[in-house]
Amino acid sequence: MKKKVVKAMRAVATDKKGMELVQVAILVAIAVVIGLIFRTQIQSFVDDVFSDLSSGKFS
């Protein structure tokens, strides 16, 4: 019984199929956290860009 558990744990530890999904999930989580931290700066930047575009000031 113990050998089966150890063998199953090794199989899970060496399985690489889900690693890409985990990496993408971590990157998305980091992007969301950075977005939340710099939310006001990002919002200010986007507002400035759109106000310049709508007023015709491109420089």
C-alpha cells in the first residue's frame, strides 16, 4: 500500500502537463495585482490619452 502511494506521488510530481496552465495562471494573477496596485495611475494615463485624442492634440 505504501509503495502505491509513493509511486502515485512521484507520478504527480513528475507530470508536466499542467505546468503551462499553472504558469499562465500565475502570470495573470501578477498582472491583476499590478493593475490593482497602480489602478489610479493607469486610469489617469488612459484618461489623459483619450482626452488628448478627442481634442485633437497628438503631440
